[in-house]
Amino acid sequence: MKPPAWAQLVLWAVAGENQAEFVAGDLHEEFLLLCAERGPSAGSRWYARQVLRSAATLVGLRFRSGEAAHLAAAALIAVAMPLVLLDRLWSFVYSHIPLKDGLERAPGFWAANVVCVCACAAICGSLAHTQARAAGVAAAAAVGAACALWCSAATEPWLYAGLVILAAPASSMAVFAWRGSR
Amino acid sequence: MKWVKRIAIVLAVLLIVPIATLLVLGQRKGAGLAQTSVEINAAPDQVWAWLDDNGKLKQWISWMVDAKDADPAKPHGIGSKRIWTMKDENNGGMLMEIAGTYSEYAPPSRLTLQIADKEGMFHGESSYRLVDLGGGRTRVEVKLRAHYTEWFANLMEPVITPAAEKKLAMDVGHLKRLVEAKAELR
């Protein structure tokens, strides 16, 4: 019997190396008991609720231990900064159009942003040595990407924004998994 | 160490490949030239008014907030100056003045302006040619050639020019709709 994978991933992402194992162990014991008493779906719902309710506290603990601060800094440098710099670059390009142009970017510019974000997030993922750290890096990459999108001067399509926020953690985790498999 | 090398290679590729591509594309024949044309269901003199009148210019060139003659006493013609003020939201909403000097003025068929922005970022030529197709129809051909003075803008020219061309086509499409709407009202 296994708890929902997404909830486990969120737990690893928010709890950090110091807490994740203990918290996951305690939750798993309770989860098995609940599954035996009320069935697997009730156990899964309880597990997901517990993870979501304790997320804020676990992030707070992680920040106090200094680990989350490093992750946040890494995500800012590796994902948010390149995106912000690219946004500034495209603004520079558009401000040089003789008769000026709007805040909508050509699809090629959005594609370049996505490629750059994926490459930078993948580099971050390749540097993570443990699953907890990789999950943390992935979550921080998604937050970094969201912050960069928020700061952007351009009018972003929803599809692009969603793609960036998903592609950053996905490429980070993919490279971590690929590296682990070798 | 192996991973550091791989990361360094990825970063180098991310920088070197685009820069090399931009340098090569910057050498192409039509570098800096944006052009478009449109056929309008109106006579050349009706279209000409939209190119010549400062108030009308603001209606079809997006992001233009003001258009005026440098010397209102001097009529439009070769050597006279026109000042365009553009609002640049890509530069924090800054107002940017572009000065245009007429180098060709032949109503209702040809109009060419030598343009330069006050910041000294670019200079170039903007020309409009109206071809009478007969039966109250006109083909408007617009060409915009720009030279960038900053090295970085010059490097980015292959990216700037297609965006400028897209904007030009959008404005000319807007002009067509406005002229045809007014022509129908007459």
C-alpha cells in the first residue's frame, strides 16, 4: 500500500533532508493503519490532507535551518535571473523598433525563454545529490519561474506561463532521475 | 569535475550558438530593412491624407502619442521636419522622440523621411509609395530601413527587424481599415 506519489513529492520538496524522513515515516505508519481500518482511498485522502496542512510549518522549519534559504537562492540565480534577464533583453529589442511595438512577444522569444529555463533548471537538478534536495530544487525552480513571470514587463499568454512553471521543475527532476539511473 | 565541465559546455552553447547565429544573420542582404504593402479600396489622394496629416497619423500608427511639424509655418516639403513622439512601454513607458526630415515629397504618390531618434539609438529611412491601381484602388508600399548605432542593438538586428516588420504590417492593416471605412462613408 503506497500513499499518493504527488503528496510524497510535495512532502520531500517542503520538508527537506532533515525532516522528510521522520515526517514521512510517521505519516506512513498512520497511513497504513488508516488503510487497514477505512480503506486505501480514505488513507490516501488523509495522507494528502496531512501533507498540505503541514507544508507551511515544514517550509518554516526548513528556512530556519538555512537549507531552504540556499535552495531559494539557487532557484533565484538559476531560474528566475535568466528569465528576468531574457525579459529585459526582449524589452531592449522591442524598444529598438523604430516605430515601437507592443508588449506581446513573438513565439520564438517565448520558445527561447522555455529552452533557457529548462537548461538552467536541469543544471540545478544535476547538482542535487539526494531526492529531498532534488524535490526542493524543483519546487524552488517553479517558484523562481513564477516570480520571474510576475516581474516580467511583457504580456504573457497563459499557455506559456503554465509551461514555464511546469517545465522548470520537470526538467530539474528529469535530469536528477537520469543522473541517478546512470 | 565531469559535471562542472558539462555544465560549462551547456552554458557556452547557450551563449555562443545564438551569438554566432546573430552575427551570421546580421550580414544578410536585407539587414535592417522592414517592408510591407497593402491594397486599399480608395483613391491615392484619399490615402495620401492619412500619411500627410499629423492628426491622422496618430490614428493608425500604434503607440504614437504625438506627431507635429518642427516648424508649423513651413509647409510639408523636402527639407522640412516632422517630430513623432512614441510611448515605449518596453522602456517603462518612456516617451521617445523621432525626428523625420523629408527627403522626397511628391503628393499623392511618394513620401520619404530620413528618421533618427533623439537618443541616438538608430537612424534610417521611412518611405511610402502609393501606386494607383485604377478603379479607386491604391497599393501602399512601405519600407523602413534602420541602422543601429549601439553594438548590442546592431547584434540583435536579425531579431529586431522581423518584429519591426510585423509591427509595420499591423499598422498598415490598421490604415487600410480606417481609410476604407472613411471612403465608404463618402
